[in-house]
Amino acid sequence: VQPIADVSPPKWHLAHTTWFFEEVILVPFNPSYTRFNEQYQLLFNSYYKTAGKHWLQSERGQLSRPTVQEIMAYREHVDEAVCNLLTAIGADSDFASLIELGLQHEQQHQELLLMDIKYIFGVNITLPTYSTIQLPSHSEPTNTWFTISPGKYNIGHNENSFCFDNEQPQHTTYLNGSSICKSLVSNGDYLKFIDAGGYTNPAYWLSDGWNWLESKRISHPLYWQKRDDTWWQFTLQGLHRLEENEPVCHVSYYEAHAFANWNGKRLPTEQELEIFLTAHQEGPHQNILHKGFHPTNCNDPCSQVWCWSSTSFSPYPGYTPYAGVLQEYNAKFMCNQYVLRGGCVATPQGHSRPTYRNFYNPHQRWMFSGIRLATDAIQ
Ligand SMILES: [Fe+2]
């Protein structure tokens, strides 16, 4: 099922993450490897132009074949071939770092799977329930502020652990000083914006945002619906009454920007968010599918929703993209997208860190995106 171009069929994710191992690891490193099926190269390449032609993203839902069963056989075939190659090559560092990238890539798609399943269920009139896990009830936001003093800060990843190419190199940047709200914007806060006419007053909106709102007839966050004067929200746990203390989720950059404007505040830059997260992120992060997950784990103030920053996704000073076909992994998306930071309840364990740069187009909101406010004033 592919209800919109952004949302891929779940079985496509299973096949595409397998294609990545086949194309990036097996074909280049094992001259005697034969592809499981030559046609899969065309079907499950997402967008890597240097890896050859690929099926259109918007048409992934048209593929009734291969079946899920065939894709699971593809996964087994590739798993086995990768394990054999690992045994043969060993821990050669270039090879090992590609294996690690393949695993991290698959983790990114685990989160995409949850986002996509939620959307697919959300457009189904019967509103299926994906998970029965109980999420916590949230306490009232305290709305206290974290101060960032004026000065020089190191931004970017500089540890001896995995990161993507776009998180490097670490570099120094000057910040003028600001305050970041420790609480995420809640559903209750956002309802006040709606009730104050936030969606009917163009004064709060960017021009692109207002055009988007008018053309798509947007009047509330994705997955919200009003029934008999009561707001409800569709979740992976089914349809629930909107909980006012819960962080607002599934808003676009345009909505986040308009809300901040209405509030007399602004969105934080990605550097400010990184400094805030470094000071506050609790670990290890757990997501709702993690075995042993306890609802209190998602009370971590930093990893419930991805926070929009006001920063365009662009290269850090001295950035070097991955080589070869992987040059297309991040570098080519550094245009017209905004950075989000922090992780969310669908982010796999160990895949959330202060330097992680997520990025989306300003109109997109099917990811778990929320709002944290900032202000130039020292609170
Ligand atoms: Fe991918």
C-alpha cells in the first residue's frame, strides 16, 4: 500500500535495505557473488542515480510482485552472503565501516516503517491499532528555560563511535546567547494557537506556508480530528482523545514556524538544539518496540518528538561526503530541507544522539515532528 508518494509500502523497506547490502557490499567486495534477482536492482534502488536506473518512488505501491515471501527469501540470501563475506574478509576497516553503515541505514528504515505504517493505518477508515503498548500520561509542561551563554561552541560529532558523514567535521561556531524552552510545545499549547485563529491569520505564516495551508486546506496537525466538539488523535495505539499535556506531534516546519511567531518566540537553530540536547539527553534511548520498553522511558524530554530547527540542511565547514555511490546518501539533499534534532518514540535504540541531523522538506509532517521554542532573550 502506498497512499502518498512519501510513504513506501512496508515490503519495499524490507527489500530496499537488503538491496543496500547487495549493492554496496556484496557486488563490489565479492567478484563471484551473483545477484538474487537482476530485476531487484531496478525495483529496490531508492534514488542512487550512479547505481543505475531505478523504479519511481511514487510508483512503489504498484508493485504487487515480488511478494513478501519472495522478499523474505531475498533477505535470507543476502544475510547469508554477507555473513560468509564477513568470515572471509574479517574486520578490514573499510569493509567493516560499510557493514556498519548498512546496519545504520536499516535502522533509519525501521523508523520510516513505523512512520509509514502509521500513515497507512491512518488513512484506513477502520483506523487499525498497530500496538497495544500503553504510553505514559504526561505531566503539565513546566515551561522553564535553558540558557545558552554567548560564546564559542564545538558543533558536530567528534567521538570514536559511528556517525553519518553530515555530522562531521566538528567545528567551532559563535553563538550570540539565547534561551531554549526545556518543555516541548504541548497539544494544549497548540490548541490555544488554533483557538486564537492561528490557521486563519496569514500574519503568522511564511508565504510558502500560507500557500501550502490554503491549497491543502490545513487547519490542524496531521492525525487530529474533531468529533462532536472534542479533539481526537490517531496514534499507533489507535484513536484516542487528545491529551493536552502530550507534546504536539506531526506538524510541518510551516506550522512550527507559525506557532513560534504567534507565541512571540522563534524556532531554535540546529546548533542551539545540539547544545541543549548534549546537556539534557538521557540515555540509552528506547523506542516503543524495544523489548522491555517501559512507558516512563518515553518521558525523556529530549527524544519524544523530533524538533524542527530554523537551520537549512547544508554542509558543515570542511564537509567531505561519502565516496562513490554513497556520495548520494546525504550530500545531494542539502537543498530546501530543514534540520530536525532529538529523536522520537519511533527512533531505534542507540540511534539517537545530540549530533544526529535529521532533515525533511518544510511541508512534510508524517514523521514524528514537534516544536521546542527558543528566544534571543536570556530568560
Ligand atoms: Fe534508504
